Amino acid sequence: MQRIFPKHLTRYLRRFLQVFRIFTVPVVFGLGLFGSECVGAQTPYSLATYQMSGDSILEPLGAKQGQATRGAQIVKTREGQCTLCHAIPEFKGQVGNLAPLLEGVGSRLSAAQIRLRVVNATALNPQSIMPSYYRVDGLKSVDPQWLGLPLMNEQQIEDVVAYLVTLK
Ligand code: HEC
């Protein structure tokens, strides 16, 4: 019995090492990739510079051309999370009522005014509960992996603006 146990043990260990070796490469490689992704997220995202003019941002961010259909998708899905607070025409899912209906926003506001509200709602109302979708400074409780990253990139902001101006 005394001799069998160590034998078992060495066989077990050898098997373990074999299996482990098969997994070490992908696991270590995977961790490396994952790690570098986190580091990547922490390197500051270079935000396009923009000029506020009154309650507006006149120029499209990064000179991007917005696509309304893509914007509709962002606004109506978890991508934008807008429906947590806003009701949206033709959207049948559950919506929040913490914010103005977005119906008719394209008649009330210009593209330039909508752009500022999506980019940085707190520029107009410091108490706003609406997330600033294109801001990385002055935010609280940001998970380290998202530090320095805006909630949406320039293209997404322009797509959302392009959709909202169609809501007449
Ligand atoms: C956490 C709640 C919340 C979320 C999420 C949110 N908003 Fe808002 N939004 C508000 C509130 C509240 C206002 C009213 C103005 C204020 O308090 O800043 C507002 C105002 C606006 C306005 C101006 C409307 C008007 O008639 O003056 C626009 C445009 C807008 N939001 C678009 C969006 C879009 C697009 C998204 C998603 C990408 C979004 N919001 C996500 C809360 C939210």
C-alpha cells in the first residue's frame, strides 16, 4: 500500500503535467491578450476636439457623416441604453419615463443642439442624470477598464444625431 500510493501519485502528477502543458500555452496567451486589452482601454482615447457654440456643437464630431438607420439601432437597443429613460416613437419595448419623449425632438431642436445634448448633457444642466456619451473627464465610479473611453465614439454620436433629427 505504501508503495502503491507514491506510484499513483507520480502517475497522477505526470498526467496532470501533460494536461497542464496542453493548456498552459492557450491560457497564458489568452491572459496576455486579455491583459493587453485592459491596458489598451486605459491608454487615453483621443477625443475629437469640438467647439460649443451657445447650446450647440455645430460641426459633426471628427467630420463623420451620420447614418440615421444605424442611429435608430443604437437608440433603440442596449447599445445606447436611451430607452432606460426616454420613450421613443415606434419602440414597443419597455421604456423609462425619467426624460422627455424623444418624439418630435427633430422639430424642437436642431442637429447641432441635439449633438451637444448627447455629447455632454451636463454642459447645459450640471445636475442632469443623462449620461454624457462623449466625455471622459470628471466622471465618478468608472470601472478601471473603461477609464478614458467615451460611451460612444464619434461615428456613433453622429449616427444618433442623424436619427434624432428625423423624429419630427
Ligand atoms: C439616465 C437617463 C437617461 C438616459 C439613459 C438618456 N437620457 Fe437623454 N435625457 C435625460 C434627461 C433627464 C433629459 C432632460 C434634460 C436633462 O435633464 O438634462 C434628457 C434629454 C435628452 C435630449 C434633449 C431632449 C429635449 O427635448 O430637450 C436628447 C436629444 C436626449 N436626451 C437624447 C438621448 C439619447 C440619444 C440617449 C441614448 C444615447 C439618451 N438621451 C439617454 C435622461 C437620459
